[in-house]
Amino acid sequence: MIDRCGRTIDYLRISVTDRCNLRCIYCMPENGVKLVERSQILREEEIIRISRVMAQLGITRIKLTGGEPLVHVRMPELVCQIKEIPGIKKVTLTTNGTLLKEQMKELAEAGLDAVNISLDTLDPGLYETITGADALDKVLGIISRADRLPIPVKVNAVSIDFDNWKDGKERDKNGWRAMAALAEQYPVDVRFIEMMPIGYGKQF
């Protein structure tokens, strides 16, 4: 595909669900969000059909996102079907990592090429403040085993200053250094990404 500026487009992101098992403050308002009716969410066969059409138009790489894509009950099967489409060379996944340990083996066997794990802090208290869940150990557990995983791992951290957020607890001043240091400890790429202007992000 060539856009109107003459750029080659070969990459497509597909949101498989708007559901998530976390309530991160920068994407979920305090009063929640109105979820899309399940009948309006792309069905598996629709995702496959869209992927097939886009592959015919020149798309070679597809990233599966959410919400949290791993709450989708058939992610390995979906990955496998997309990888079988002629022209699709790479299928990756963005996840919060809390459900990854249980599904990693099946995802890798299905042909998943890489995974991006969203993680914004290594401080357990701040993690719970940001996400609404006590699940940092689960995420760090999968990152710490990156050298034994069959696919590459990237860590995405939202670039935001959480100093004195709701509970008045200040962020570790060396928090970003500690996050970047994950790339020294484990075979992962750490990337600091822009915060989207939704939820908490609307303030900026």
C-alpha cells in the first residue's frame, strides 16, 4: 500500500477486544468507559478476512492489541490463522503481561513472532496505583525469563511523571533508570512511548 504522501504502508494494528483485566489510569477514566457491545466487536472470522484483504493490498506485518488481547479466548488459534495467510510475514502482540505466562507456549507454537509488554514502573505500590492490580510479580516473572522464551520481548513504558499521584506517594526518582536497566539485565528492548490523550492523559 502507498499512502497519499508516497509512503509504503505494510503494517496493520488490529484491536481484538476493548476488554482489559487492568484499569490503567492513563486509559481508563475513574468512572469507567462504556464498553462496545460484543456484537460490535470483530469476530474471529472477520479479523481473518480483514487480514487476508489487507495482505493482498501489501500488508506484511500485523500487531494484535486490545484492550488486553490475551483475554480473548482463542488468541493462539487466531495467531495461527493469520500467520497462514499468504503474504503475512510477521504477527506480534502487545499485552500487559499478566496473562502471558499461561499462554506463551501456545502462542509461540502458533507462530507468534514477538511480544511487547506494557510496563510503566518497577515499584509494586506505584504499579498497583497505576493499574489497579497487584500483578507486578507476574509481569516481571515473564520478563526475567526472556532469555528462555522462544520469541523476542520488548518492554513499552509510557513516558509520564507519576509524582504525587492519588495516594501522595512519590515516584522513585531513579524509576526510569531502573526501567532502562531491564535491557542490561535481560535480553529485552525497553522503549519509552508517548501517552495517549485519553483517561489521565487528557490532562496533558
